[in-house]
Amino acid sequence: MADDKDKVSGNNAPDKGGKPDNKPAKASKKNMGGINDRAVKWVTAKKSEYLAEFKRIVWPTREELLKETLTVIMVSLIFGAYIAMLDGAFGFLLSRFSQFASALFS
């Protein structure tokens, strides 16, 4: 008997899979606006977003910029010298190893 209640709804209407009967009407092409109108609205919205974001930027002073730039240059030079030193050491070791191997196997 419980199965009969599940099959029949209260108003004897066939089951439509739980979807509502009243679907919103699709917008006509007249109401959608042209692509140019939508593009202009999008660009205007993005422009206002970007301008608001640019107002929040805290730009460094000239002294801060100079100090940070010199720091980056110095750290880059130190790491460059370190890498050059390692490259020279490994090159020297490789040449010594190749000399040793050629003497050993010839």
C-alpha cells in the first residue's frame, strides 16, 4: 500500500522528475543587448575595478626603491660569484679526474 502512495501524487498529475512546471522564459535577442553594449559594460566594470585597486597600491619612496635595488644587485653578485666558484671547482675536479682516468686506462 505504501508503494501506491509513492506512485500517485495528490493531484493525479504524472511525475515530471521533480522539476517545476513554470520555467522562466528565455530572453529574446532584443532584450539581450548587442555584443558592443555588453563589451562596453564589461570594460567599464573592469576599469572601475582596476582604478579602485590602483588606489590601494602603496608605492615605495625613492630612497626605499634605491635601497632595495642595491640589495638585489648585491645578493645577485654574491650568488653569481658563489656559482662561478663552484663551477671552477667542479671543472678543475673533472679535468683532474679525466687525466687520472686516461692515465689509468691507456
